[in-house]
Amino acid sequence: MPCALCGDIIPTEVPRCPACGAWARRRDFRAIGMAVFMLLGFNAFVALGCGLSLARLADPLRTATHDTYDPAATARALAPYTDVFLVCAVLAGITGLLYLAWLWRARRQSAGPHRYRRAWVLLGWVTPVVNLWLPPRLVYEVWAGSRRRMRPAERHSAAVVVAAWWASVLCGVGLARVFSGGSVHTLADARFYVHVGVAAAACQALAAVLCMATVFHITRLQLEAA
């Protein structure tokens, strides 16, 4: 197996890299982080493509009039995007499982201090109401605890990134649900729901990119501290 830090080949029975001395758990943690990072990038790519495609539908609606508007044709054109958002949700769920495995490992390796018990790394995402505010706190706690002496500016930057990520997640989920449950009986409704769909895709893409930033920085800090 190649070492994730220096690239040297490490025999499977050897716990440390003979070239740089990296422990196996260290390179395993980096491998999980890289997998999550790449899956999040794919999530962002799919959401961005969906948003750009939806934006193209806004041009014909902008020039349409009440006399030329066809609700049935518009409904058929928008129907596949509901399926795309469903696929994005399934893909996000798969990515989320691997993300939780990475976060669990990162929480264990974080120096702390920790305000919440380790079990909340999993329970915080599935407990109703609690899952609206606890996940970003857990991620920030892990980020802040990954370096013992983090400057105030670094803490503020981490807090801003985590807050923006979670706001994008909530907005993306909410807007996607509004888009999926909308009707396009009138031209005004069609224009509104197309814009809602574009905003939902943009929020989902932004959430994936910001989550990539959290994974990258937390993984980097913990590898440096190892």
C-alpha cells in the first residue's frame, strides 16, 4: 500500500511507513478524508449542472406571455428536475454515511475540549429538532479542537465557514422541497418555481463546496498534529 504522506510502498504487515514513519491509522484517516472530499465534489458538480440546466428554462419563460404559455409543456419540462433533486438527496445520503465515519474518527482524534459526548456525532444527525442546530456545532468543535493553539482569527474563519455550510444545507433542502411540491398552472408560478429550483441547486452546490473545505482543513490539521 502506498503511503498517503510520502508515497513510499508500505507492506501490509508493517504498521508504520519505513520512509516517513507515518502510522497506518494516519494514512487510513487521510484516505477516508480524500474519499469524502471527492464524493462531495461530485455532489457539487451534479447540483451545479442541475442549476445551470434549470436556469436555461428561465429564458423562454421570461419572454413568454399569458397567451403563449403552455402549463402542460412546462410541467413536463420541469418534472425531470424533481427526480434530479431526489437523486441528489440519495447521493447526499450516501456521502453523509461516509462523512459520519470520517467525523467520528476526527472527533476521536480531536484534542478538544469537547462540549458534547462522542455519541452525539451520530445521534445529532437523526434526532428531530436537535439535528437542526447540533451538527454544525459538532463540526466546529472538532475543527477548533484539531489544533491546540488556534488563533482567534482562525477560529472566526472556521465558525463562518461552518455556519455558511449549514445555512446552505438547510436552504438547499427547504427550497428543493418547495420546488418539488409546486405547481405551474400560471406563468407567474412557473417563473417562481424555476427560480426556486435554481436557488435550491445553488445552495446544494455551495453546501457541498463548503463541506469540502471543512473536511480538507480538519484532515490537514489533524495530520499535522499527528
